[in-house]
Amino acid sequence: MHKSVGGEKVARPEKVAAVAEIKDKLSRAQGVVLADYRGLNVAQATELRKKLREAGVEYKVLKNTLTTIAAREIGLDDLVPLLTGPTAVAFGYDDPVAPAKILSEFAKTNRDLELKGGVLEGKVLDVDGVKALAELPSREELLAQVVRGMQAPIAGLVNVLQGTIRNFVYALDAVRKQKEEAGA
């Protein structure tokens, strides 16, 4: 990464730019999952990339040395031990669960993909942490649950109000009938 100029090591501009890009991705991502992709054939890798892309997850094969420098510079020192062997990284910017969910599901049917760990909102996770994260509902599922939770009380309130109005109408009708009978 460095070349020597007058006894001082100077980083090559393209590597400095690559480290800056990795730092940016790691900092912006809500959820990150690292995997060893050795053994995946082209068709499997293409299928995985397609699933990740459809979910809005960025998937990159990164150099461990550059990723190590980037991780250390942003305080993710615990990520460094995971950076051995071929490393593919999935970055979830909008949904922190999506990378874990997709890679975990894919690893169940494609044994050649091995999860290494990940990062959730600045905290490094081991493989078990990534698998636990994958079991959580996605952002869309959580939003649907919230909406259902909000609809239930509203529907109950509507039913109560309808019942009250219905009873009021019955009472008015009874008073009307009583007055008609009294007036007749």
C-alpha cells in the first residue's frame, strides 16, 4: 500500500481513495454482513447478487488489508479478526436486517457461503448475532405490524361509537313512540 519516498512511506492515491470509500460505506450502513464466498459458482453468485440488489443491499468483494485500515480508522477494531480469507461485504443502508436475512437464507441452501459476522449500527456482531438479526422481522414487516396495531384500537373505537349511536337512535325512537302513544 505504501511506497517509499525519501525514507517516508507514502500511500498510493488509489488505495487512499479505496479506504475512504470503505469507511464511508461502513459508516453509512445500518447493517453490514461479512461472508466467505469461496466455492460459490458463477450462477450462485449471480443469484445472490440479484437477491441483494432487489432488497437495496450493496454487495462488494473487498480487500482485507484496505478494509482493516478503514475499520480501525472508524473505531471498528473488533471487525478486524473477521477479515481473513476471501471477504464479501453486504451493506444495508435503509434496512439493517436485510443483509443478514438474505445472506442467512442463502447460506442455508448454499453451504459454500459462510457467514463471518457483521456490524449493526456501529456494533460488531459474531455469526450467531448475524443469525439472530436475520430472524428479526424486516422493516416492512415491522411497519405493517405497527399499522395493524394502530388499526385495531381505531376499529374498536368505531364499533363502540356505532354501538352508542345505534343505542341513541333506539332510545330516540322509543321516546318518539312513547310520545305518539301519549298523544294518541
